[in-house]
Amino acid sequence: MAVLGSPLRTLRALLRELRQASGGTGRPYRDTPAYRHILAAFRAHRVTSEKLCRAQQELHFQAATYLCLLRSVREHAALHQEYHGKGERSPEEVAGLVGFRLPQQPGGKG
Amino acid sequence: LWGRFPPVYLLRPPPVAAGNGPVGPGGSRTYAPPAERKRFYQNVSISQGEGGYEINLDHRKLKTPQARLFTVPTEALAIAVATEWDSQKDTIKFYTMHLTTLCNTALDNPTQRNKMQLIRAAVKFLDTDTICYRVEEPAALAELQKNEWDPIVAWAEKRYNVTIGSSTSILGPNIPASTKETFISHLASYNMWALQGIEYVITQLKSLILSMGLIDRHITVEKAVLLSRLEEEYQIQRWGNVEWAHDYDLCELRARAAAGTLFVHLCSESSSVKHKLLQD
């Protein structure tokens, strides 16, 4: 069985990710189906008479996987924005990189 | 080395603003679907239809790239897809929506493979499975591979009652036919949707054994990705980390492996909560 740590920690991190992910419409993140579904699932599996409940472990693994998905997507998007999101430089900027300026041609080119 | 063409729907983020497709011979523009477009909807909701759960963007029902109605078999998967659409801000970044992409692939089946073809494609990876393909030098890397990968191979051999082994030969490990047959019949027990997910994870991690470790919940996604990238991690330890390349690839691989694994589990689950009476 995978080493997962405390379910409470996973749940809190997951809810934090959901809060960061919701930003589209301004609706509170507590209102979203995902938030409600996750809380309901955790509550339903909280009480069990067995010491090693398989369903509980399956749910925890699923939650940890979803947490990994949300976190990695957010980090990947942030890295993309920082390093690859700027597009091409304009000709003026390229000239400026080596200290040149493009000539002013009042009549247009050619 | 053993790369294969990525499925049509895996979109890479564009280095420049989208909208300029590549120019084909004769100057005509070939079609490239935009990787980003503006968010055009306010609300995302789920509804239950005849074929399964549907996603609604405002009043419109979501469709696949081949214009089929977008339906998923379980509510949990529908909620996760809806969350992907709802978390888009000003622009829709399709390359971050891995679960949606997987659903589209399952619904459209663009490579038009049947179940047996999908299974054979998955098991074929075993011949060049990353964790069976070992180096002899540098000695430190060979040692690391032995310490990190041997336990996983041993776990798979025990769990599936097969012989796999590992090899330093350039031809790769020699996998007995009976081992392949065992995996083929094991994978046949999954439905078509789950199989698309399994084949996807195998393609991303370049390892059948690591993927089965994930599906069987033996290792976490982070661990599976680490083991898949073991040589990269070794080189990073030695020569240093380059954030815009290494971390970028790491996050992308984690996202894809996590999405694939979650997809498989959400497509093959049948959960029921048994309520026991309290006994005095």
C-alpha cells in the first residue's frame, strides 16, 4: 500500500487547492460541486469499525492523486507563464538587445 | 528512443500567441486547433442524461472535438471535469485540462483501436520497460537503479506471479510469453474507458510496471514519476536543476500521470457504503 500520511492533511491541502483553482465566476469555492463531493466522501468514510478499512484507503489514495493533479497543473501553468508565456519579442526589442535602434522612415519602407 | 506519436488531442502549450497555424506547401495554412481561447461561459454545471453525466457551460452542452455529446459514466468524474472547466480564468488553457482530454479520447477513439489493440499496445511497452532497462555505468547510477527499481520489479513479480527480471543488454529484458499473457488477461478485466487511461499512463511514464504500481495503489503518483525520471533526477543531483526545463517537465508529467490514474480509478469504481448497526 502506498505511503500516504495523514488523511486530514491531504484533505486540507486538497481544499486549499480547490480554493486556489476557483476563480472564474467569483462564486465562493465552498459552493462548488467538487468541494461538496469531497467533503461528503470524507465524512462518509470517517467512521469504520475496522482498523484497516480498504475503502478508506482507496478514497485516501484517490484524494492524494487528485491533490497531486491540481497542484501540478497549477505549478505547471505558473512555470509556463513565467518562462514560456511571453511570446516573441518585437523587432524594436530585438534591436534594443544589442544596442541598436530601428531607423525612422517617414515615407514608409521601400 | 521508444517514443511514439502522441494522440491527436494532446495539445502542447504554444511558445507564442496561438492563432497562427503552420504554413504548408504552396503557402496554404494547415489547420491547427487553438491551444487557448477566451472563456465564453459563466457557469459550469452537471446534469444526468441518458448516456451518463453531461457537462453544461451556461446553457450549452459540452461536445467532444468530433461533435459527439460529452457524457461520462460516473458523477465523480463529471465533477472533476466540471472543476477543470470552472477553474479556467480569462482564457481556456486546453493543455491543462487533462481529464477532459482523456474523456474526449475515450469518447471519440481517434486512433480507432479496439480493446485488444489497446491491450497489446500497453503490454508491448514491457519489452522496453524503463525499470527493466539498466545501465552499467556510471556505477552510482547503476546502484541507484538497482536500489530503487528492483523492489518494484519484485513487487510486480510477486503480485502477478510472473517472471520479469532486468537487463543491461541493449536489446532490453527478455520477457517470457507467459508473463505477457498474464498481463494481457489482467488488463482485459478493465473496461474500455479505464484501458484508455491505463495506456495513457504507460505512455507517459514509459513503464508498464510503474503504471500497474499506480493502478494497484502500491506507489503514489509522485513516487512513480520520480522512479520514471530516475536518471534525470540523478543528473540533476550531479549537475544542477534548471527550473524552466526540469521543473516544467516534472510538473507536466506529474499532472498527466495523476490525471490518468484518477481517470482509471473513477471509471472502474463501484463503491457502496455498508452501514452497520451499532451493537451494544
